[in-house]
Amino acid sequence: MQALKFDWNPITGIDIVGNFKLHFYSVMWIVAFILGWYIMKRIFTKEKVSLDYLDPLFIYTVLATMLGARLGHVLFYQSELISEDFFSIFLPFKFKGGFEFTGFQGLASHGAAIGIIIGMYLYRRKYTYKSILWILDRIVIPVSSGAIFIRIGNFINSEIIGKASGDFPLGVRFIQDQYYKSEIVQRTGIKDVQKAYNAVTENSQYQNLLEAVPYRHPSQLYESFCYIFVFLILWYFYSKTTKKDQPGFLFGLFLVLLWSIRFFIEFTKEPQGDEYINWFNLNTGQWLSIPFVLIGLYFMFVYKPKNANK
């Protein structure tokens, strides 16, 4: 079973100029948004909705997702940024400890979900061609497909790592999570950061550094794999059943499926920053997921629209 254990020590992006680097994590976000646009275009075409509404929907979704995800991360996991490095909350740069281009790092899916719901509400106030639930019932389909790629991006970045996997047959050693850049340079004596990381896995001289890295659950890949089924289930109910005509059902189904998956996979994850909520051995991510599941069940089985056009 050793074949299912491997070391993860990739390049995380392409150096463009100076400190600017195109991160593969950012590329995954771009892929998610582009694929989402095409899925929504297909839905609009299928339901004979004017494509004039599609680009504004795309803009609202992108802005709502990024702002919600970033603010959610800060509020739920890294509130110290408000006082220590405020402008890094909204800009793709780190200012504390020296100026550095970082890209938009630290994004929380719970915040993204809240942001999208608020964004769709604001979008519906301006474009009234369909109800808010009609929009939410359809937007969750591309959102679920996008989640697949975001978690792959997390894996590439060696972030949101899992707990030590012990004797479990699947395990990954995340070299770049174990050692900070400055630390790996200091411990190997190699000034080039990427070469220093590569030396850990390629040079037997640094075998002790490699052996100090535990095998962990690739929780990001667990989530990504599960989200494939969330997307397929949603697409099935949308295209093969009449549930798309039941306002709120697909939206509710999305909430139940995605956040149930998140709840259980959290058991395999390390804490993400400070755990402000940690009751009954459940972490912040799990407690934040529970309300979404309950809201989803409400829309699936309880909600009865008074007026489908509202």
C-alpha cells in the first residue's frame, strides 16, 4: 500500500517579473469561473432566458464570491489582520514584515457562500426577470463545479492540509507546509527557495528533514472528489426531473450535500488558523456548516413559496 503514499513538493506558480508570480491556485479560480460561465450560459439557453443577463450575473458572482470568501476568512479564522495588516485583507499584497505580492490568499468557503447569497439578492434587485430562488437554484450548479477546482488549488498550494494519517493507506507529505521559506533556506543552506525545497526530496543529505515530515490525509482531494458527485447530483435533478420547478429545492439540496461533506471531512483536517468556535470537539468549519445544512433541509422539504415571482 506504500504506492498510495507520496511526497508533495511542487512548484506553486510561474515567476513573471520581480515578486509577481502567477499561482496555479489563482489559475484554478479562473478555470472555476470560466466553466461556471459556460454552465450558466447553457442553462440560460435551455430556459430561453436572454443572454444579456448573463454577464452581469457573472460579474456579481465573481465579486460576491471573492469578497465573501476573503472577509469570511478574516472574520472566522484570522481576525488579527484587521489590526495588524488591514490593507492585505482587500489587496493581493502583504505589507507586514516587508512588501510582497501574495495573490488573494486566505479564502473561506463559508464566507463565499454568504457572499454569493447576498450578491444574488443584490443582482435580483436590479434584474427582475426571474425570482431570487430561480437564480439561486441554478447558480449552485456552477458553484458546485467550481468547488472541485478550488480544492485542487488548495492541494497544489499545500494548504488546508489534513491531520497525520498514521497507518491509513493513503498519505501525503506536504514538504512546503512543514517548512517556511526562510526556515528551509536556513536549514539546507541553499539560497534559492525552490531548490532548497527540492533538495529535501531529491538529496539524501537532507533525509532527516524529509523524515520529519508526517504523512497526512489529502483532505483537499477528498473534498474535491466528493464535490464531483455534488455537481452530478444537482445536474441530474435539474435536467432529468421536475425539481428545478420547485423553488428552493436545488438550492437546498446544494446546501445539504456540500456542507454535509464539509462537516465530515473536517474530521480529517488540521485547524485553519485560530479556532474561535471549538465546542463538543467540533471545529469552526463544522459549526459554520450546520446552519447551512438546516437551511437546506428547510428549502427542500418545508418551504412553500407564496408567490413564485418574488
